[in-house]
Amino acid sequence: MTAVKVLFSGAVEADLPGLFKKVETANKKNGPFEALLCTGQFFGAGSSAILTALPASKAPLKYLGRSGVTNIKGLNVAFLDGVYNHPVYTGKVQPSADTASCPYYTPDDVALLKAQLQALEGEVDVLLTCEWPRGLTTGIQGPLPEGYRPGNSGSNVVSELVALARPRYHIAGGEALHYARPPFSHRDLGAGVRVTRFVGLAPMGHPAKAKSLHALGLVPAAAMEPEALCVVPEGCTTSPFELRQAKREQEEMNAGGEFSRWQQPGGGSAAKRQRREAANTPQPIAGRPDVPRDPWKTVVVKNVPWAAGEEEIAGFFAQAGQVVNVWRGTNNRDGRVQAFTHVQFETREGAERALQLHNCDFNGRQVFVEPSTAGTAGSGRRGPGAAAGGSGDGGGGGEGKPVEGCWFCLGSASADTELVASVGEEVYLAVDKGPITPEHVLIVPIDHMSASVGLSPQCFAEMERYLSALRSMYASLGRELVAFERHLSLRNKGGNHCHINVLGVTPAAGRRAGEAFNAAAAAAGYKLELLPPPTRGSGPDDLRRQLHQAVGGPDSEYFMAVLPDGCRLVRPLMRGERWPMALGREVLADLAGVPERASWKQCSSSPEEERQRVERFKQLFKPYDVMQQGDVDGNGAAAGPQGQ
Ligand SMILES: [Zn+2]
């Protein structure tokens, strides 16, 4: 995808003729630009100037709103209008009834934006605010922008938003000066560090003509390689807001003590250390472009000796099997070369044997060898054995504990409990919030577990019983069951909460379901593996083991489709691979004959419609609901309708 050219402006203060003149010049020189985004005070005293200038502009003007996240030309743009006002923000003074014209944001405006940021699946490309974040220059060594008062300028509300949004760019008006801060990095929450570039723009009519327009060519984060988002540029500092936080914590700890000095985690010495380490890291290895990458035949190796090159690595691993490719990418977390190397073998057996080289000595260093599909979470968050334990005790590493803000944790405030249609021992069934068809449901473990293959045997078996019961219910409607599950770690959102999307489709659509999933995956460059349906006499535990093997372990990220005959189509995702987020939903909507309903926007309904839909589904499902009949030892067998 090519870059989107966008212009940003500081406070316009009703000087539209001036704005259009500048934009025209910029457009001629570096354009054409696809959008102009304005921050700071847009209107001013001279509203007559606006009325005369608007028709001449020929440009559609749009007010983004008080706060929220929107998508402009593929870019995720988060915004907050207004500035901080203590009496308004603390509720001592009511804002004017016409909130659209209130110059101050309220806690509601901020809460709305925070909620949208939490729910956003991708990255924030741009954050727009009308004031600077307080403490922006903390940690900067050298001169500060002239006229800037670090202790008074900007607001803490905006600082908090920057820390939450972790935007790639933050463009703000609100100060009578122009300033581009050196980029700063936010700490790694599991998916790599993120870097923000701040640009403060002066008002249009700045007396000394300080810069009020800024041009950017931005490729949306959604179209970028995940590694590219973690690149740390030259001169990057630690997030000033994290530094301030660390300082506050240190001061609290030291309160009353002798030490009032805190250690700058990202100060000058840290930068030096980073540079020193960079000189010692391994070099990237491009790998062979002509060898199709196959996660099942690949292992990930950590702690490879720095000096070892491609041939030496291939030579070492030849003892496990024939090596066909070796590669090591760049910029996994710190903008440096990845700390791990991929080694692909001719056969799956080769990769399996290579796992036995784990902890072996390679030129004086112990190498760590893992399946390539072991999820980017890596670093042993959960040992492979953990999956066999009960899920009731929560397993290791916090998995199983309720996550605040999770839609699927029944105990969370954000949970849609009114959509729940049946609750079992460890699993529940909920009608989908934006259903493709009225009988579109989700099977969800009650505990916050990330993926079905990582569930305890009991929990997994219960999910299978629900699938089986649904299959019978759809059959009574002349429909066949298709389903999918997608497991992406989503570590910066508290981790994925496992859910299987299930739908009934016509027999004709059921017949082409496998083909449809395969075609959609192929279009994205992936090949799915077909797992045959469980044989007679084999239980859910056999299937669970089979899936384990196919995806490469309980921590793996993967996509899995379930076909009407019980076959599974599976594809584990390698580190750094991107799976199209909407793929499963698009295939289901297509099979259901309503491709337009792949888009969530087409599927919203009123609370009353939703209530009726849940009620209808409950009635429909009742005769098949094994959990409600106390028949909990069904062993995966389909429960037939009673007395029919
Ligand atoms: Zn959850």
C-alpha cells in the first residue's frame, strides 16, 4: 500500500482564507494531499470570514466530533476536541448545553475516547488534540522550545491519552509555537515497543510566522509489517510519561527517606548501552525467497552465536535433517535484528528432531529450539504441560483470570451478559452481537482462556458437546454447521478470550465450505491443512491432541475452520505473520448468502431486537441443550431432541 498524503494545521482561528492559501501553496509544491486535519481552535471571532471563505474552498469540511477514533483514508485517527478546564472537568461547572460548541472537554468525552481506544484492534496512526500533553519534554537533554513552560503547558489528561493510545504521530495545537519533539518509545507490552512522534503546530496567524502546517506521507499501520511498527529511530528517547510515572513512584517510595534522586531508566547511559549492544547483535539473514515458508517444518532458535552465519547454522542443524532455509528478520522489538533465527527443514520430521537439540551446545553457546508456531508470546509463558492441568485453577501466568474490559469474561463490566443463551460447567453459548444470521452463535469458555487447543480436557470436551448439540439443532432447520476460531495473542489487550463462531448454512453451501475457506486463505497467501473428522470411537481428547500437533502447541496462534462433516482446516501462524482479521467472518457471511453482513456495521440491532433474537434462539436450542438436561457425560455424542 502506498503512503497517504495528509496535511495538518494548527489553530485556524477562523482565518480560512489564510488557511486555504497556505494549503493551495502546499498542494502545488508537495501535493496533492488527500486530507487536511485541523487541530486547535478552528473558529474564532470572525465568523463572517468563514461564511465568505467556505463557498470558495470547494472542499468538504467535516467536524470529527468531540472525541473518538475514526478511519480516514485507511489511517486510524483518534481525536479529542477542546481543552482542559478544571471547574468543567471536575463537574463544578456544567458545560453549556450545546456541547458541540463547548471549548472544554468533559470526563465523558475522555471516557468515550478511552473506551474506543481499548476496543480498537489495530494501531493508532494519528492522535489529534487541541493541547499538548503535560510533561512532554521530560527526559529531553538540551534546549527546550522557546516560550514553552514545562510545568504549566499542556494537560495531564492528554498525557494519559498518549500513553494509552501509543499513537505513531501526535499532532497538537494549543501553544503559540512550533515544536517537533525527538521521537519517544513506549514500553513493550508484549507486541514490541511503539514509537510516537510529537508535532506541535503554531496557530495560522502566528506573529513570527512559526510553522502552522505539517505534511506527512503515512502508510497505515494496518498495511505495515508488524516488525516495522517496532523500529526505534535514531535519537529516540524513553516515553516522557513513563519517565514521569517512574519518577512519581520513586518519589513515593522515597517519601521521608534520604534519597530524592531517581534513576532515569532511559537516560543517556541507557542510550549508550543500547548502542553498545547493537554493535554486538547478530546480522540479519534474508533467507531464500524461492523456498515457500512452512511453519510445520520450521523451528525457532534463540541464542545462536553471533558470529555464526547462514551456512554454519544450516550445518549445525543438518544433524536433525536436511535444512532448506535459514532466516533472521530485523526489528522484532527494539528496532534491531531479531534475537531468534528460523530454520526450515525439508520435512516435518526434521523440525521435530531439531527440537531435541534444545539446550545443546553450538560453538560454545546453548541454543534454545522451539516450534516456529509457539506464538509470539514465547518465553515460556505457559509450559506445554500446563494445558493438561485443570482450567479451574487458572493455569499459569494469569491465564483464566477475568480481564477487565474483556467482552467475553462474564464477570467483566464490558461483558454482554444479555446475549448469553446457555451456560454449562466451563463453557457458555452466546448469540453473536453482530450476527450474520439470526442463529449465529459463539461458544466461549467461561474463564479467560486464550485458545481452544490450550483448554483443559474437560473444557475442550464441553466445547465439543456444544458444537455437537448445535449441529443437531441446525440439522432440524435443514442447515449444516460451519464454524471457525482464530487465535491471535492480542497481548496488548489483555490477551485473547477464546471463542468459536458457529453458523448454520444450506447443504449446498456446506458442501463448498472447505473450498471457500481454502480459497480465502490462499488469497491471503496461506495454505490450510485438512484434519480428517474424528473416527468412530475416538473421543474429544484425541481431537484435542490432534489439534495440538497441527497448530504446534497450546501457545500457538492459529486459524481453524470446522466443516459440516467435522473435518478441521488448520493453519498455525508463524511469528511475524499477519492473518487477515475479517477472513473467517467473510467466509461465513458468503456461505450464508449474505456477504454484505461480513461488515459489522451492517449488523447492528436495537436492544429490543437483540433481546427477541436471544429469546428465539433459546427456544430453538432448548431441546438440544445438553447442559440444561443434566446429561453431562454425553462424550461428544449429539444430543437428540427429546420426544421428537
Ligand atoms: Zn475474557
